[in-house]
Amino acid sequence: MGTTARSRRAASEAPKDRKFVTATARGLEVLRAFGAGDRHLGNQEIALRTGLPKPTVSRLTHTLMRLGYLRQSESDGKYALGSAVLGLGLAALGQMDVRRIARPLMQALAEHTHGSVNLGIRDQLWMVYIDTYRNAASYTVQLDIGSRVPLATSSMGRAYLAAVPERVRKVVLDEIRAAEPARFAELRKGIEQAVRDYEERGFCTSLGEWRREVHAVASPLVSPEGAEVLVFSCSGAPFQFDREKLEAEIGPRLITLVGNVRSALASR
């Protein structure tokens, strides 16, 4: 799920919102084009990912480089995220008390399950890891802070969608339909099942729907006022985490972790 649809949607909505600054939105879309595994991107690659014209991308990358949000390679002229982006990200993470509170609980669950325990937030059609712990014996896919997993097929994304109000979920489903029209019926079916699972058990699963080598379970942490939804997940290889183990053991343990974090946040 790329950023092209988002850029076009933002551009189409801009005239309807007099306070919307299109230039700012386009600059942010350029930064969003970089994924956790991207070391360098050229203007052509950024243009393809954002749907923006290449001349516009060239002006934006030059401006962002001058401001420190991008840095340019002298050898090939491609761009990488700059230190100014890192500074913003670290400042945001530092303000999240939930990471400090959850850290020992996540580590304990990772050691117990021999899997990876993760904390994520939504970024448009993705969930972004803001913290992760994995046992040394884990066979799961190695993802780090800043990595992204798809909203529609990961357990983390499904748990987010199951926890948000129906009106929010409908808007996101429309965005998924626009980004993945050919797969939308299949994706919606999985999301609807996740909503039922969350209502019945308090957690959602993904058994190879995102990646065949990953089985995972996730449970959301909803702020008291409902304004923010963070999601904890626990993932591992299929031979480690079959459906029965996820549903009977790890899911309930994850719910306990979320409850403990919620209680600790409420007592601050």
C-alpha cells in the first residue's frame, strides 16, 4: 500500500479546506516515502511512491535537504532521511510514558514466549513499531523500531481497526479499498473477522496473512477518552505459535500485559 492514493486524496481535499497547506502536505509525503529498509531514494523513486510530479519532488527534496530533513549522497545524488527527522522522532518517543511502563512487561513476555513483543501506532495504512523486544531464540521476522506492517493483514493493524469507533473504521476501509481495489473483498473479510474476535476475546490474530512465516496475536490499548489507540502484539514462526497456542495462551497473556499497562498509566 503506497502513498500515491494518499497524495492524490490530499490534493483533491485541499480546496475544500481553506486552512490546508498543500506544500506542507507534499513535503511530508516525501518524508513518508522512506521506509525502514530504505537507505537511499532518488527523485524518480520518490515520485513513483508519492504520485507527485518529478519536478515538484526535486524542489521538495532540495528544500528538505537544506533544512536537514534529508541528506544527499555525493556519489549518486540520492537522498536519505536526515538528522532533523531523527530528532523529531526521538522527541515524540521520549514523550510516550507508555514505552517506559511497558518495557519490562514486554521483555518478560518475549522471554516467556520466545517470540517478539511489539508496540505500534497507526501511520495511515500502516502500523509503525515504536518499541520491540525479542527473545534470542526467536525465529520471527526481525523488525526494529520504525518498521512498518500493513494495517489490513497484520494482527497489529487488525487490532487497531477493531478497537476504533465504527465511523473511523469505515473511513479507513474506504482508504484501503482505494489502495487495494483488487484485494479489498478478501481484506475486508479478514478485518470483519478481527472485529468479531476482538469483541469476543479481546485480541486479534494473523496466521500468515501478512507474511507466511509469521503468526501473531495483538491487543489494543485505548486511551480513556478514546483519542488514541496503541497496539501490542506478539509474533513468532508458525511452528512456534500455532493457532491453538496463540488463542489459548499468548492472547490471554497479551491482554494481561495491556491491562497492567493501562492500570500503571491510570495511577500516574
